[in-house]
Amino acid sequence: MPLLTRRAALCTLAAAAAPAQQSQDEDFQVYGENPRLFLNARRLRLLKRERERTSARWTQLETLIAGRAQMAEPGFAHSLYYAISGSQEFGKQAIQFALQTKDLRQQAIVFDWCQPLLSEEQNKRLAGRLRQALTGPPAKRDISTMRDRALAAVAIGHKEELERLVKQWWRKEAAPGIRAGSYRYSREDSYALFEMLHAIRDGLQIDLREDAPRYFKELPAYHILSYYPATFPAAENEYRVPFYDGDGDPDLRVAALARAADLAMVAFDTNAQETQFVQGWLIHDRFLMRGVFGIVYEFLWANPYQPGLSYYHLPLSMHAATAGRLALRSSWEDDATWFHYADRKVQFFEDGRRKDRGLASPAPVEIGGTVVHFGRDQMKFQPANAENQKAYVIGLAPNSRYDVEIDDEEIIERITDAGGILEFDFPPMQDRTVRIRRVTAT
């Protein structure tokens, strides 16, 4: 039996799963009354029940808003408070903010959530501003910008914009790049991505994940493993911090949006096992966001009634092959050793500190029973493992062919992923050498 398992070989194929066959009769007309964004009937019932129960999330949101705290996103916060409490005072404040701000996302949310309070003149003005913002091509074609346009288009029922966004941008640009591992977005924009997924599905009954199914199946476990082991204590709550470049303390706004993205991910697909692990990751109250920025996201998306699976049952390594990323940790404790590789950058976290490391490192790294080798176009190593071993070679050329030869085995050709990673599952073996050589074009 070959030492390279069929699973490992399949995981390194450069081409990800083909996009789902699109229906020929898709309808881009938005039906139904407002609210159309996020607050479907099921979520409205949940949030109003949270108010009736005076849950911790509702109590914190009400304390801040009724106490006249300066909310970080007033239109978003006050319109949500109005939608759940019925407070016209704060609904009108949200409307006044929307009429003055240039923030297209908040304009769309206020227009959608505060419809009963809008005068005819205000409705016309806000609808006109949203429609005007969708005139002409977008200034940028990143996820955040396209999310803003999607929310505006759903709120006012702009069929043409929604069809352009889904057919031209998502299916011809973004999704193919995601499948190929070439489309990059920040952890901050991961929340924008899930807002867009929710808006399009709620408005059009189209699940954009179907255009990159493997990527979105890998995403939940990768999100969990891409956080540093140690938490960051802030005045309002503790934060789990996703990996970041640069020096200094983490940006807590990004940390808040990372948690918000995870909450929105669970809300999008509560039945998938992958997201049930994320729910298990989220339910600890010490991470409940209580500040003027995070509490709005926390209240909107969290579902304390949703059971979660313990992330302690997840593997300690996650190879997100579609994106070309690798994350490992030695345990699920806060003092674990952690490793992350993405975009040809290596980070460690151990002894409470983050450490960067170059790809020229000669020695392999072992974390949680998994071995990581730093790749070269020609290299060899000996696993010398007494038990089954998971191993990775990182830093190779992306989407490239390599010959892999193991003593007493035939040469097998493998293809690296978008990050230049090869994955191996070695059975027990001693005194046998693995040789890897890049296949040159002929």
C-alpha cells in the first residue's frame, strides 16, 4: 500500500471543487417587506425573546444606548435597538444619522430597519441616496465595498445591481479567485463577507458559498485555529486575537470583527458540524463583547440557545488547502505552542509571545505530534516515526508539480496548493528517506 494516502493526494490538487451548476431561472428580484437585512422572522423572534428575558447581551446593549453612550456606529446600533424595543426616539436618531452620514452600509441598514418611522420625504431621500450610490461601477471591487452595495441593493430592491454583483463580480472574479487561492481578503473583511452572504441569501435565496464549497467547508476550523492561544484582556471583556502582521498590541476592532464573523458564520448555517464547533468556541461568557462597538454585533448574531460541539474534539492541525494556509497548536490550552503559515509568512506563538520565522529555517518543527518541514525545490528528510505521523512541507512553489520518492516506493507526482504546501500521512517507518524534487517544464 503506498505511503501517501489517497486523501493526502487529493488534498493537494490545485483545482478545488467545481462551482455548483447555476439555475437558469434565477430571480434577482427581492420580494417581501422590510426588514430584508439580517432581521428575518426567526431572528426577530430570537432577539425579542432576549429582550423579554433581559439577557446579558440585551441588558448591556440597553444600558449603553439608554445611558446615552456614544456608540461606535450610531445608525447600526440605534436602528437595531428600535427594531427590537420599538423606541421611536432612538429610531429617529438612527434616521437623522443616516441622512447625514456617507456610510453606505449604515444608510442601508437604517433605511431597511426603520421603515415604519420614515416620513415620505425621508424615505425618498434615503432611497435616492442608496440608488445614487449604486450608479456606475464601484470605486473598489473588494469584499467590503461590494458588501455595502449588496446591502443597499437588497434594501431598495435594486434587481440590476444584485444581478451584476452575483453574476459578474462574485461568480467571475471573487469565487474563482477563492477556489484558486489567489483572492485574498483581510480578517476584518471576513465579517463583511458574511454580511454579504446573509443579505444575498435572505434577499434572493442564493447561497454564494456554493460557488466555492470546499473553501467554505474548511473555513470554520481554520478560523478557530488561526487565533493565538493567549487571550487579550481589555477593559470591557477578553478577546481572542486572530493572527496579524506588524508589531505592538493587537487591533481590538479587528478582534471584535473576527468574533462577529464567527457569530455570523454560525447563524448562517446552524446545522453544519463545522459551525457547531465554532459555536462551542464562542459560548464562553468571558469573551462576550460589551463595548460600544462589539455589543451590537454580539446581540445581533449570538444565539445562546444553539448547542455547540466542544472544539477539544477538533484536530490540532488545520490545512486550509484551498487558501494555501496551515495552522497548528500543541493543545487547546491558553499556554499552547502555536504555528501559522500563510502568504509565505511563518509565525510562532510560545511562552506568551509571538515570534516570526523565515522560510529558510533548516530544522523541522514538531507541534502537537505534527511535523512541519521547510521546503526547497530539492530536499530530503527521514520521518523516523514509530507511529502514524501527519507532516507538511511548506514554502514550496505554489500550484506546482513535485516528484515525491520514498525508499522502496514508486515515484509519485504531487501538486502543491496555493500556498506551496504538500501534506503527508506517514505510517510507522524507520530509516527510510523521503525525497522531493520540483518537476521542471520540458
